Amino acid sequence: MSDDHAYQAISAYNNTLIETPNIDRIAKEGLLFTNASVTNSICAPSRAVILTGKHSHINGKIDNLSPFDTTNVTFPQLFKEAGYQTAMFGKLHFGNNPIGFDEFKILPEQGDYYNPKFITQKGDTIINGYVTDIITDLTIDWMEKRRDTIKPFLLMYLHKAPHRNWLPAERHYKTYTTKSFPIPTSLFDDYKTREAASKTAEMNILKHMHLGYDNKLTDKTIDELNIDYNGLRNNATNRMTDTQRHSWESIYNPINDAFKAEYPTMNDSTLMVWKYQRYMQDYLGCIAAVDDNVGRLLNYLDDKNLSHNTVVVYTSDQGFYLGEHGWFDKRFMYNESFKTPLLIKWPNKITPGTTEDEMVQNLDFAQTFLEIAGIEAPKDMQGKSLVPLLKGEKEVWDRDAVYYHYYEYPAEHAVKRHYGIATKDYKLIHYYYDVDAWELYDRKKDPNEMNNVYNDENYAEIATKLKDKLNDLRNLYKDSDSLNNYYIQIYKNKGYIK
Ligand code: SGN
Ligand code: CA
């Protein structure tokens, strides 16, 4: 699993941005889900949904801010009880240590790209090098040296990359900083048909992406564009050794010099395009290292003769905006952050090269993994095992809608609280807390979700039906307005809001 890896940046889904041959291999030898989504598009909540098989309002991890409630039952604990060896390496972001693992080495909170600190069962340690390579080294080291080869294993291999602020590995600086990428059709979206939430969100590349922190500018003369960030946040190089910094500067300084020369003549539109290109160069550069390392791990499984009876899953904690709607970041129920990559290989069970367009969610992972391993899933898990879809037994799959609920507001990026329902044809979203506003999208006619048709009378009947269906789902999953108020009250108690 990676962090913030948009499906648009995996060549099995879209080959206009980057080639990811190693990640693609999982789909080539297995199955590619084209309609996989998360129930709450943000890091720790998504991980909590994955581990518990329960929606955020039930497992309690609604946002990145509060620690995970470790009284929840998680699928790795059940694997361990069933005799599996369990290990976790990389990013967890729970505010506490994972339970149910024989071994873990995790990044504290978001973790760092260069020379990162790790929390281990023997205390904290700093490991020199590049985070994506290190997480793979730790993983292979456990597989090689401490795994009992007689027992089955469950391994969680969790990258930090390509999370903000997108620092690639040295070997990818040159290739990626010289590439330029197609401009998304909605880069200059004016959010005209949308409700307030899109207009007030703070994740626009032109307005909210920081030239210093995000685009790695170091020139003091344009510091007014980087208010707060240069001082408050780590800049790209401040964890690097001298050698690492020299190598970084040899590539990034000339880019910055060229930008400084051009900056006085730039307008909003040329600056937007420049920032978008620089964003893509660094973001995709990070993914290049994820792909290299996924290849290393797949090769390791091959070399050790483990591939034939190992299920391999690749996913992300959520999707991400790569300039669509002018944005970076995630959180919204719109496609690019609602959807998440999902590729699964299960030799002799999945027909290689299968594509599946049924609506599946991260909520389903726990029950899927438990069924694959022949372990009984607790009755109160809320997903559905994907095993029938994996085996091509589609007749038994009967889901026609999925539920979504995002909470972290007021907070960074200012995306308002909302919940909604998606069917293959439509998406209905309700923003609440400091607004009461609805949006409706016709997914077939308007796949880029540019036209909110909630107030179009031609859609009145559809909106009514979808509202009923949304209520059904909220009842099914035991979500309610009183739970919304309960979670708002927690923000009040903590002093996040008045
Ligand atoms: C950090 C980032 C945000 C990002 C959140 C959540 N800011 O706070 O841009 O939305 O993480 O990301 S930064 O200045 O610290 O880079 S998540 O993947 O952990 O949910
Ligand atoms: Ca994330």
C-alpha cells in the first residue's frame, strides 16, 4: 500500500502520466478493480477502515487527529490468532502502535523521506537513506531473516510515498524534472456549478500550493508567496546529508534559477501551469521509486518460490487530485480522491488480466483477506468479501451503491464535512455542519463531475430516489445525524471549534 497514490498515476489505469510496470504486473497476473473507492478519503481513517472492516463512525477513527481506538478488533489480530506470522513496515499514522503484529517498524506520524526515524519494538531509530527503499529493505529483511518459513504470513508493506511534500529519490531527480505532463481539462475549474465546499477548499495548485514547501523554491525574494510554510515546515533538504543535499541542489537549483528569471513575467495561468508541472515531476518521481520497490518485492517472492501461493494486493489509503479541478490533496467524494487503486493477484484463483468494474471499497478488505485465509470474520464487520469477484463468480455480487462520509473540518485544506452515496450512474453528496447543501452528478454523462445537476428539475425524481437509498445505507451502516452531532461535539470539546 502507498499513501496518496492516485489511480491516474498507475499505467494499468492510465498511461499518460507514468509507466509503472511493476505495479501493473499485479494486474497482468491478476485483477484490476476500476471502481474501488474509500469510505472516507483521508489517511488514518482509511487505514482504520481497512483494519477493522468498519466505517469510520463505528470504529471511531473519523480523522487524522485523534488516536486509533485499539479496543477495535482488526484483521491482523485474527490472522495472528489463527497461526499466521504478522509484520508491518512503513506508515501507519495512528498515533499509537499497531496491535497484532509479531514485528513492526513504523514511521512516526507522516514520517520523512530522507534519513527517516522509525518506531520499533526496541525503541526509536534513524535509518539513513531514502524512505521507500528503506521500507522495502526492512520488509525483505524480515522475510529473509526472521520469518518462520514453515508458517503462513501476513505482511503489511506500507509506503509513505507519494505523500506531500513529494521528495523523489536521487536516482529519479533528473528524469522526472525534465518531463512535462498533459494539462488536465479542469485545471482552471471555476467551480461554477458547485456548492460552497469546492469554492472554499484550500487545495488549489495556484492559490494554496506553496512555492517553497511544495515546489522547492528557496529564493527569499519570493517568500511572500510562501508565508508561514518556509518557517514552519521542513524544507526539502533539511534532513539530508551534505552529499544528498549537493546532489539535490545540482538538479533543483538550476530549475529554481530559471523560474526566478521567468517569474516577473508570469501571469496566473502561466504560474498555475508551472506549479502543476513541478508538482507532477516530484509526485511522479516519488512513484517511480514505489514502482521499483514493488518490483523488488515481487522478485523476492519469485526467487523464494513464494509467488505461486501468495496473494498480493496493491492499493493506496485514498486517491489524489493531480490537477483535476485545479487541485492537489484529497478528502472530497469526487472521483479522483474517492476512488483508490486496487490490484490483486492470487495465482490459480484469479484469471490473469481480469478487469472488474463492480463498486468495491476499502471497507471490504478485512473480510476478503479473512475469507481467503479461511478465518471466520466477526459478524459486526460491515464490508463484503470480494472473493466471489476474485473468482469470477459475479452472480452472487449484488451491491448497487456505496456510502461515503468525510469529517475532518475545520482543518487543513478546509474541505467541509459531507456524506453521500455513489451508484454506477449517479453520485449524491450532502455537505453539512456549517452549510446544508446538496450536489448531484450524472456519472455517465459527466464523468469529470463538472456539472452539479441537483437543482435541475429533470433530475428531481432521481434525486428523491437517491435520497431514499442514501437513508437506507445510513440505516444499514448505523450512521445518523445524532452521530454527526456526537463527532462535532468531540471537536468542540477538544477546542477545535467553538
Ligand atoms: C499533511 C499535509 C496535508 C495532508 C495531510 C493529510 N500537509 O498535514 O497536505 O492533507 O497531511 O494527509 S503538510 O504540510 O504536512 O505536508 S494524509 O495522507 O496523512 O491523510
Ligand atoms: Ca494519504
